[in-house]
Amino acid sequence: QVQLVDSGGGLVQAGGSLRLSCAASGRTFSSYHMGWFRQAPGKEREFVAAIRWGVGSTYYSDSVKGRFTISRDNAKNTVYLQMNSLKPEDTAVYYCAAPERPFSYSWYANDDYTYWGQGTQVTVSS
């Protein structure tokens, strides 16, 4: 059974940094892309970043590009999201996600993912 466990959230001042982790279990994840999404109060869950299988190409939403970095450690079945220069508008619950099938080329939409972490709260104060 696939399980994702998010961690690393917290309260930080604007301009600060946090690193989120997503520990995966239940299968070997090197053949799957992984994603991070976030959901702010009263808003829909939105794409933040994804990292592809194989060469590990990365993809970001325009709102976080240049500030956030997604990475993966396949040996540890763990995905990270390094968040720098945080802004109050980054405040949200952050979720990691994994797809059902390997070697997929679609990673921007909620429907591209089957498995979700429990979420970790990130709060950025001004």
C-alpha cells in the first residue's frame, strides 16, 4: 500500500526558508514523478512543483519559480521542497503527491495524482 508522509512545515517570517519532506513507502518511486501542491483557506488546491522520473527534470508554477526547489533522493524514497524567500501568500497546507502509473508525462493537475500525503501547514508572517 502506497503511503506518503509530509513533514517540515511551520511558522516563519517573510523572507525566511523552510524545507518540506515527503517520505514514501509501499513501492519504489524512481519510476514515478512526484509533485507538491498547496491549498490556502478558501482556495482550490494548486500545483507548486513536480520532479520527473529518470533525469529528474523539474517543473514549477510561476508563483514559486526561482524561490522553491524540488528534489528527490531515490535511495531514501523521499522528495523535498526547499522554499526560500517565503512570502505571506505562500501560506497554505502543502501536500506531496504520487501518480498511479510509472513513466507518466502529465504532472500539473490534481487528477494526475492518486496518492496524497496528509499535508503540512506552512504559515508565513509579514
